[in-house]
Amino acid sequence: MTAPTRIRATLREGVTEVRLLMTHPMENGLRKDAEGAVIAAHFITEVTVRHRERVVLAANFGPSVSTNPYLAFRFAGGAAGDEISVAWSDNRGESRVDSARIA
């Protein structure tokens, strides 16, 4: 299992800034290991970020995204103490959901 998604959400003047660091190998299926064998593809395909129950970001990823993807975005609204949740799934059927509170 991968490490938890690091989430930092801060509120400033009615705008919530969210920064995410997702731990994932993001292998594209083209690299080879030391013995020359192809490393199987393993990458995040979908990311959804919710504020309460509202989707504030939905994204489709592919094999060209780098290892341990970092995202930063802003949305209007939010209040200190509100929950932000991040859910992702990958091409192997693995998934993860993490959450944090707006500071």
C-alpha cells in the first residue's frame, strides 16, 4: 500500500488553496529494470477532490505524469475546519482516500 496523500489546505480571503502530494510510482510501462525486463505499467488514472460532498477537482491522469504527483489549485469557499478529501484509483485497481481539514 502507498503512503498517505499529503494534503495542505489553507483559507485566505474566501479562497481555499489546496496542495497535494500523492505517493505513487507512476510507471509508464516502457522502462526496463537492471536485468532488462520491462517494468509493468502502474499509474494513477483518476483523482477526485471533494470539499464536504462537492467535487472541487476531477482529473484523469495517464502514464506521462511523473512519480509522486503534486497538485495545487484553489476554489472559492470553504471554512476553517471543513474537510477536504482526496480519492485516487490506478490502472491496477488500487485506490486510496485521504482527508484533511482546512486551516
